[in-house]
Amino acid sequence: MNLLKNKRKNLTKKNQRIKIDFSNCDRCGTCVSVCGADVITLAAQLHIDNKKCVLCQKCVTVCPFGALAAVEEEFI
Ligand code: SF4
Ligand code: SF4
């Protein structure tokens, strides 16, 4: 759990977003169900509409596989 919490950051800059690690994503859909902004979709692969994402990081917290992380754009 501490590992997952460490992926949360204080997102204040416009150049920050949620990054998906597709090698760890199990396509369980947990993040889709908790996203209040309804910007995560699970089709051929998981997708986050970062233009509409409000950076609440609920998805980062609930992902049981640690596949989501808050990152700065220059590190993607
Ligand atoms: S909660 Fe994690 S493992 Fe499940 S679909 Fe979302 S990113 Fe993938
Ligand atoms: S950070 Fe919040 S708004 Fe953005 S995709 Fe995750 S749960 Fe949805």
C-alpha cells in the first residue's frame, strides 16, 4: 500500500498527468469505476482523456497493480 501511495504527487502544474504502465495493467476496470470525471475507458486498451482529467488521483490510489502514476509531462 505504501508503494501505491508513493505514486501520488501534489499535482499543481498544467504539465502533469496520469501515466498508464501498460505492462502492469491487468485490465481489471477498478480505475474506471472510481473515476468521478468519467474520463477512463477500457476498450482495446486502457485510455485516459487527460484533457478532461481533474488530477484527483483516485485511480492511482485504487489500482491494485500499481499501473497508474502521477507524472510530469517531460518525464513521459
Ligand atoms: S485499476 Fe489498474 S490494473 Fe485495473 S484497469 Fe485500471 S490501471 Fe489497469
Ligand atoms: S486522476 Fe481522477 S479524474 Fe483523472 S483519470 Fe484518475 S480518477 Fe479520473
